[in-house]
Amino acid sequence: MAKELKNLTKRSENYSKWYNELVVKADLAEQADVRGCMTIKPYGYSIWEKIQRELDNRFKETGVQNAYFPLLIPKSFFGKEADHVEGFAKECAIVTHYRLKVDEEQGGIVVDPAARLEEEYIIRPTSETIIWNTYKNWIHSYRDLPILCNQWCNVMRWEMRTRLFLRTSEFLWQEGHTAHATREEAEERTRMMIKVYADFVEQFMAIPVIQGVKSETERFAGAIDTYTIEAMMQDGKALQSGTSHFLGQNFGKAFDVQFIDKDNTLQYAWATSWGVSTRLMGALIMTHSDDNGLVLPPNLAPIQVVIVPIYKTEDDLRAITEKVNPIIDELKKAGISVKFDDDDKRRPGFKFADYELRGVPVRLVLGSRDVENGTVEVMRRDTLEKETLPIDGICEAVGKLLTDIQDNCYAKAKTYMDQHIYECDNYNEFKQRIADGGFFLCPWDGTAETEAKIKEETQATIRCIPFGVSQENLGNDMVSGQPAKFRALIARAY
Amino acid sequence: MAKELKNLTKRSENYSKWYNELVVKADLAEQADVRGCMTIKPYGYSIWEKIQRELDNRFKETGVQNAYFPLLIPKSFFGKEADHVEGFAKECAIVTHYRLKVDEEQGGIVVDPAARLEEEYIIRPTSETIIWNTYKNWIHSYRDLPILCNQWCNVMRWEMRTRLFLRTSEFLWQEGHTAHATREEAEERTRMMIKVYADFVEQFMAIPVIQGVKSETERFAGAIDTYTIEAMMQDGKALQSGTSHFLGQNFGKAFDVQFIDKDNTLQYAWATSWGVSTRLMGALIMTHSDDNGLVLPPNLAPIQVVIVPIYKTEDDLRAITEKVNPIIDELKKAGISVKFDDDDKRRPGFKFADYELRGVPVRLVLGSRDVENGTVEVMRRDTLEKETLPIDGICEAVGKLLTDIQDNCYAKAKTYMDQHIYECDNYNEFKQRIADGGFFLCPWDGTAETEAKIKEETQATIRCIPFGVSQENLGNDMVSGQPAKFRALIARAY
């Protein structure tokens, strides 16, 4: 492992290669023997569980309930919403048969041609269609509204180029689908959920984000408006980390979901949907980690504190263990996850490298001299700084250190992002600088033509019209020279 | 709702119909517009979440970690384990294509024939094959063992006859898959997990079970031994509620998973797998519920206490609410989930019927006279008994009552089961009595022929060779008259 760690490509050499290697070496995930799909390994999955648990609590605080809808969607459902079919019913996994049989001639098993489905099923790429087909039976009166459902599930999109966590054919996510009696209420929910995402990602994952609204081109297929949170990776590229869609009455109309309102008239229900996925794992890795491996904000670390004893004899170990046991108890009582690694098959240097690679936020080392002196060596993973502290009061110190690391992870990422956001209204300058990464705030005329030209010539896209950025005195579009309608956030993206 | 409730079929009239109606009326689940699949509604899903949370904790206490493996399994993987393919690669959902396109002639969307997969994928009916194909890369030395992985996921089996929760084409479950260096360790894990299931189902879900080992005929396809827990429903039929399989080296050999043991020789890894599913929801419903609707053991109740105010004027309501607020706070502090239903659009009688239908364990009713007297009416759902108690100390009383209801649910089900287990060594008697349900302990010669005859003639099956039942002085098989090898538990089953 120490040797493997040395082999981790440096970010400055090849950021993309560094990422791919890190995901595998830190035991987070690996390519499966199924095209474009991944296996999420226990260490990676335990981080995902922490994301799930916290987000789920935050959803429920806003009145959301979980439910479960079918994996398979009848093909015809996709045809019902015109924009949606364009966006989703293309590259997808299609179930056409329901039985295998033994091949009488060749041996082996083959698809039974007699077991062809009358109508094919699509493995859900997203569930608006099947859910709104269900809501039709749940919604009759304004009293049935709002409906605030979420599901945690797997989805599938037949991606051509895949990368672990960032883009895989199958991925895990949550998708919230709400139905409302009024446009205002649905719009409010759309904005509420992008705020839930932004708060969660910033406060819990220590990843700063820019919130904003997507351009028409980048909108969810079938949405009136798509809100997004965009995070900046250490190579200055954007990672769309969560989206919340105001769907208007598009799905209400497509699936004939009508209700009697308070004035006794029939209305179509208003919809939102919103989701985040295992992509957040990619954002986490690429925002905080370094050339030694993962850096995990303590909130997300499966092991928050590792204790490594340094000893020669069994007696040494016994004396160390005696000192360590009360520390472990006290840390656990404080809700801190701790591992005492006294495995004698691995040398301390190997362990150090391994826990650095896995991003354990705090490392305590105790040798025999520490036992005599009543001290312990403390290392924090984010800065790799070491200090020697008295064992007395060590739990309180570790608690404070974990808070400090969490805060520092955010502060560091925020400083990086802020330093790489540029105002720019000169297209030549933009073209020169975009290769180095960063977010560019540029005047945009609001046309899809300009947007397409930027994308074609620079591989950068309009990430969003950011909230909290002045949309006045914009001047002219940097590409077309026409009066600008928005100040857009433009970047290359994952 | 009150009217709908009246329409709930009585168990004595038609147990099966009662079940089907109850699942839908209590808002647990419903048939989806996808063949054989269900939608799990929020109320039902919140019960499933409680099952998941508690089981997951119990798994983790035994060292198990969660992970995630792909949904799709290459068809060829199924051919690698001879018994397994027989059992699982028959009725299943088969992905053959990966793209849809617009039909130029007819309009609409069709499967693109150019996008046919070289090798078809099967939606996992169970994941031994894909997981052992992955373990091959994880296991090289005895130091890599044991591997103790579990995944919570959806699976699919193309069932012809489906019933909500009990048998659906898609269902949710957990599947644990462990790899071990020795036979002994794998066998120990197999037994450990059936005990985890039995303890969980009995202690947490208040459902008594019989543990035992399956006959060869009823074994998991690819297993050396299958352990089972069998619960008795109120119609005397058995419901297999969880299984744990000792898989020997079958999958180790099929997927060439070898490791260097301590003596430096190559060995095939030993395997177990074990699972429970949303079927447990069926067991829960059918064990405890009555003609008024669901009865939920408090551990599984999304709402444990409902408080209904009885009032005429707004002033009445205000006075009641003032009394109720501190009760709510105190109950919540004690970790008890509580709902105060002051919705003025529904009458009290309607609410009573609704919460009975949904199985809320404790109902508190407060009217104006109660406010004056400092009393509250308490109803327990399991027995429908009411009593009036002083508001002083009500939280402690409710806490005790919840414990008592949990215990009573188990005791009642245990008494029912014990009263319907019969020793029987006369086949004519068996044939007469089996129609009335119950578990029969019968001497069995151990042959598949006898087993098949019983099944054909009585629709009953050998559920297991139960643990803790004497296997001595068995006498002769009740069917063949040959010397018996086992005392088997025989019953009709779901």
C-alpha cells in the first residue's frame, strides 16, 4: 500500500488520472464487469450512507416522505411529454423479454423468443413519467395536495463515456417529486429544495457552491425552470452537484392529473422534481483531496480518529493499550468514531500512509515514551500538521480539532473558488483563460446561438445565471456584441 | 374513510381478500401499472424504513458492511453455477437493447434494432454471480478474508401470480454475501445470520418464528444448506420470512475465487448468502392485524400516539391545545412519535376509524370535560380497550402502555402459533386437518418422493426440519411407512 500510494499521480501532473487512481486506491469504487457500471465498495458506500442519512433528515424536516415506485417504465409513458422523451428516451436499457431457456442445439442458455413482451419496458432513467402516472390516482381534490414524495433508488442511462461516480450507466440517487395546487407553491418548493441542497453541500460536505438557474438549453427535459448548484473542482472545472426543477403543469397535463380546487373548478396539478446522486461522491473527492490521497471533512469520515500504537514488545503494547482504552471510550461517548489499529501484521509507516490515503481526519500516535510522558502525537489530515499534546484533555482537543478541520475544509475550498471566479466581458480574453479553468461571469445576450458558439469554440458551457450576482448594467454580450440580458456563469464542466 | 373501513372484509369471511383490501386501504402499497410490480406508498415505506434501520444496525454489530453491486448481470454469469441457473435464470427481465429511436414511418418511439447488445443482461434476481465475479479480484490471501458485505437493493423475478408484498416481480430486499477461509467459519456465519433474523423478527416485529433447515427440494439453488425462519399467519399458513444459505465452495469454484491460506496452499473461498425482503411487510400485516385494520407493534408504527381533540368552539380547542402541548413535548423527548390531529375538516369518528385502520398503537382523546377534570381517554389499538387516566403522569403511562402493546403483540401471536402446532404421524388425519391450517410435526423418511407426494395431495410443503424439536424415536414416515429420518414441519405456505 505504501508503495501503491507513492504511485498516486500528482494533481499537477494529470488531475483526471489522479482522480481515477484515487477512487480505486482509496477503496471507494471500481469498474464492474458490466458496461459502464461501478461497484461501490464498503468504504465508499459508508460515505454515501452518511450523505443519505443527513439529506434524508433534512428532506423530512420539510415534510417530505419516502416512497418507492417501479424500476421499469412502459415505453409508451415516455412519449407523453414531448420534451421529456427527447431528453431521456434515447440511450437507455430496454427490457424486451422475460424468459431464458436452455438452447437445445448449442447448449447454454438463450433468450426465449416466445417470451417477448408486448410492450417494452425501460429501466428508469428518471421517474417523472411513472410517478405522475401514479399521482393521477392519488390526486382528486385540493385536499389531496401537496404530495411530497422522495425515493432513494438506482437509475440507468446508457452513457457512452463513463467515469466512476461522475458519470456511470447505473447510479444511485434520490429523486423528489412533488405535486401542488398552485404555481406559486410549486415554485416555492423548487427554490426550497435547491436551498436544502446548497445548505447540505456547504455545511455538511464543506463544498462551497454557486446557486443559479439554468439556461433553456441546459434545462431538464420537460422543465420550465431548472435550478442548480455548481461546485468548483481543484482544476477549476464545474461540477453540477444537484438540481431542482419547476415542471409547471407539463406532467400534470401529460398524465391528466386534474383536481377540484377550492372554487370547485378542475385544474391541472403543478409539479417539481429534484435530485442529487452518487456524483456528490465525485464532488467530495475532487474538492478536498490532495496528492497523498483523500481528505474527508469529519462529517463524512467513516473513521474520524485512528489511533496507532508504536511498540516493540507485548508489554509496551499492553501499557499503551491501557492508556488508549479510556480515550476510546470517551471519544465514542462524544459520538466520535474511532479505530485503534494494533494489527501487528502492518508496520506503522504502512498504516500512516494507508490512513492518509483513506482520508481519516485525525491520527493519534502513542509510543512507550508517550506513555511515560503522558503525551500523544496528533496529526490532522487536512494540513498534515503534527503536534504533541497531553493525554489529559485529549478528547476535548480532538473534538475541537474535528470541528476545526470541518471548517477549514470549507474555508480552503471557498477561498479557492472565490479566487477563481472572474468577471470577463472580452471573448478573446475568455478564450485564452478558459483553458486554465475557473468560473467566468460574462454578459450574455440570452440566445441559444451564442451559447452554442461558446460551447463549440471553447468546450465551456453556461452553468447558470447565478443568484446574488448583479444583473444590472450588463453591457453587451462578449460574443455577439448584442445587448446582454444576463450575467452568466460560464465554465468547463464535468 | 369510515364508510370504506366498514367495507373491510372480515378475516373469517375471506382471509386473502381481507389482506388484499387492508394493504390498499391502510395506504401501504398498491398495484402499479407495470406487470406484477407495486408502488410502496409513504405510510408503508415508513414502516419498511424502520425495518431497514434496525436490521442494518444489527448487521453492522456483527461486522457487516454495506456495498453496492450492479443491477444488471451478464447472461453468461448464470451458466457458471449449475444449480443456480436452474433456479434463477428462467423467468427474469432481460435487457437486449440500449437505444430507442423515433419511428420515421409510424411516428412514436421504437426500439432501435441497431442497438442490440452483444450479450444480454439480466436484471438481478439475486446477486451471487455478479458479487462472486467481483470477489475474485478482492480475494488473494487468507488476510483478505472474511469479506462481509450486504446490499439493500431492488431485485426482479418475473412472477406469474403476484400479491402485494408477498410476491411481486420487483421487490426490495437486503442480500448479504460473505466469503470465508474455512468451512467452519462460513457455517457459523450462516447460523449467526438466521439467528439475527429470528431475534429481529421476534423482538422487534413481535412475530414468533420457527427456525430450521430446509429440505433439499426447498433449498436455495446453489446452496449446500438453507436455514429458514417460518412464521404462522392467522389463517394457519406458513410464511417463509428470511433465509440464510451455506453455499460451500460452489460459487468460489464457479467464479474461480482462490486464496493462499496460512499454509501457503491455494484454496477456494467458502460462501454464505442471506436475505429478507419487503415480504416481511406481509408477515407483519398478517400476524397482528384484525377486522378493524392494521395492528402495528409500537416499534414499527410511524405514528405511535395520536391525540384527537373533541371540541365545539375555537375556545374549547385552545384550552385543549394548551393542555396537549406539554404532553406532546414530553412524549417527543421520550423518543415517542406523536401526532396531534386538530384538522377541523374531519370529524372525530372519522379520525378514530382512520387511525384504527392504520394501526396507530395508542389514541388519546381530550374533550372539554377532560380539560376540567384533568383527565384523558386512552385507547390501545391491540385490544381496543379504553380507560380514562389523569393527565398527570400520562407520558409515563403511555410509555409503559407502548411496551405492553409490543409485548402483547408477541404474546398473542406466540399463543396462536403454539396452539396451532400439532404432532401428527397419521397421514389420513393430516389430510383431514391440513385444510384448517396449522404447522404439523410429522415423521418423514427424508425422500423427495414422499415430499412430492405430500405436496401434490395436500398442497402442503416441508417448511423445515425445525431446530429444538426432538429428532429421536421418530417411528415411521406417515406416508411411506418407511423408517423416518426427521421430524419435519409441514404446512401450507404463502
